[in-house]
Amino acid sequence: MTPRVLFVARDPYRLPLSPSLARKWDALSERMSLRVLASGTGSDPRFVLRPPTTADGPRFYASLPARIAHQLGTFRPDVVIAQSPYEAFAAEIACRLKRSPAKVVAEVHGDWHVSTRLYGSRARRLLGPAGDQVAGFAVRHADAHRAVSGFTASLLRDQGREPAAVFTTYSDLGAFSGPVVPVPDEPRVIFVGVLERYKNVETLAAGWRLAAARMPGAQLHLVGSGTQAEIAEGLAREGVDWQRRLEPPELAAAVDNARALLLPSASEGLPRVAIESFARGRAVIGSRAGGIPDIVQDGVNGLLVEPGDASSLAEAIERILTDHDLAVRLGAAAAASAAAWVSSPDEYADRVRALVDAALAT
């Protein structure tokens, strides 16, 4: 039997799909009949999209139970795969309203406890207690679960639920593949990510200023945009190279020009940017937070510091920028460990199909 699977996600899509996303969804389409419920623009018979608006988040989640209920009546999925506990909550409401036998799979890509506290405006933290209740309910009542790392699996186990599968999200690392170039002599590090509170941008800035004061000529390349752009603007006035966005080939070249990637986040599920850095043979200086220690081994393929500790971050930056041999050794181990976190479209699709089968067997 070919299962019918409804994927529900907040992710915005722009159709037609890019070649990398097309490979992912084409591989999944070979193993199941699927439909994707998300936001975005464009046309593809497999996708049901709603154009994003200024207040897209509240509007998306408010309308989601009804949108899923409609798909339960028309597409009639056997399984609904929800990208987070919040989408899973909407799916469980819809299934109850429609009295649908569809199984609900709750995916956990990050810590739902911080999604209302470290994302977006500071006022959003007021939603924290309610968000915890919603996510906890969804996790406890889902038919099956998928985690993306050991850390996110531990969040499920804290709720008394064992994940049916643990595997990373598919990422096309084509732009980051190819021969690894030598670690540069120039004392440069790079940060890549959204400028939001969960990325600990304030600690990044403080740590960099401490390190730069002790190492004249040291360089920081900052790539990203977000609500804390004023911090990047301040660093740029001090000589930091700041770019809001780079296309993948440009980003790969920027990583090549650095000795290490900085990842001082307060929370991560499993950071894709660390995998990209590893693929280019560059170590990661990360915080002991979330899923970062799942991929970064202190003293092996990177350095770990306590989250929010600007002094420790500065010391790690100084070690990398003053010890070229250390950067080379950690970078070589990073390149060797990259393969463990990469999968082909077919491998990813096989894992999703196994997850669907596990949900149907509950």
C-alpha cells in the first residue's frame, strides 16, 4: 500500500522548487502520495500554499486547524507529519473535529520551550507558559515522534515519549562539497545566522570585542539579518565585515576564508551551519547549548564554551586565531566528521518512509 502523507510546516516556499528542494520532494513522492500544507507562492499540484502576510505567524497558526481539517476531508491522509509540536497541536485538533483516523507525527527540530522566549520580540515571552502547554499536549498525544538530534530526543523523553526515529533534516550541501582548501593564514573567523536572541548575538559582539582588543589585525566576517541588526551595525562601524545575505556558493567561499565558524547560540536543535562548516573543513567554536554538543566535540572538531560567557568565547577565538596548527587539526577532524551528518535525497526519503510505517503500526 502506498501511504498518503500530509506534511504541515510553517516554512515559506517559492514555487517552482529549487533544484535541491525538488530532489528532496521528488524522492519522497516516489515512496508515498504526498501533499504539503505551508505558506508561500507559486504552483505545484503537491503543494497547498497560502501567501505570507505581515502578521504571517499568528494568521498561519490560527487558520491551520481548519486548513488541515479540509485536507483530512479531501486528500484523506493516512499520516500527518507536523514540523513542530505547534503544527502537531493543530493537526490533533483537526483530527478530533473530523474524527479522522490519520496518525499524527510530531517532529522536534528544536526546544519548544525557547521558541516563545528567544525568538522575535521580547514581548513574545509572555506567551511562554501557554506555548509550553500547547507543545506539551501535542507531544504527549502524537502517535509517533521524530527528533533531529540527541538533544531533541531528550526533550521527547522528558515528556515520556520515545522517538520513533532520530535523523537530521535533509540539506543539499552541493555548494559546500568539493575539495577542501587549506586553512588560511589570515586571522579571520565567521558568524553565519539570523540576528535573533537565540543566536546570542550580544554575547558574540562582546566576545569579539574582547578578542579583537588583544589581537590587532584579527577579522570577523558577519553574515545575517534579523531583529538585532543594530548589533551588527555597531560592529560594522568598528571594522567588522557585515553582509546581510550570501548565496550558497558565496557563503562556502566565505567559510573557506575563515579559520573557524562562531556558533555561540543559546539554543539549537541541530545546526545546519555547523554541518556546512564541517563540509568545508572548518572547526566550529560553539556553546554547550541544545544540539551543538551533539555535533561539535570539544578539542576534536571544534571548541565549546559556556553559553552567554563572552570571556570564554573570546579566549576560544584567540586560541584559533593565534594557533594555526590547532585550526588545521580541528578543521581536518571537522571534515572527517561531516559525512555522519549528510544524507542523499534517497536516504532521507527512506528514513521518512520508515517513520510513516512506524506511525501506521501504532
